Amino acid sequence: MDTIARVKQLSEEHNVTLYQLAKMAGITYSTLKNTELRNGQLKVDTIERICIGLNIPMSEFFEEPQA
């Protein structure tokens, strides 16, 4: 799973920018941008903080989109 793509999708669904999401999650914006620029993946603890910031369960983060 492309975790950055999922974060972008969730931020759009919740009508927040990546910057706003980073603030809500208590992480730095550069964490998201640098991971995106390196084509990397987010760590589980970062994903957990994003889920807490969005008030969603981690299981929702990892759900595959319905066709």
C-alpha cells in the first residue's frame, strides 16, 4: 500500500490540507513531504498518529477502496 497516497486521499475526504493534517496529528509537515519526495512509506507510529488526528480507526486507513 502506498501510505502517502492513502494519507492524501483521507485528507481530501476530511477536507483538510496535508499541512493541517500534520498539525492535527502532531507530526511535522516535512515528515509527510519528505516521505512523498523520497517515494517512501510512513512508519506505523506515524500512521497511528494520523488516524488519531482524523479520529478514524487504523483499520479504516488500511481498507481497500471499493470498486
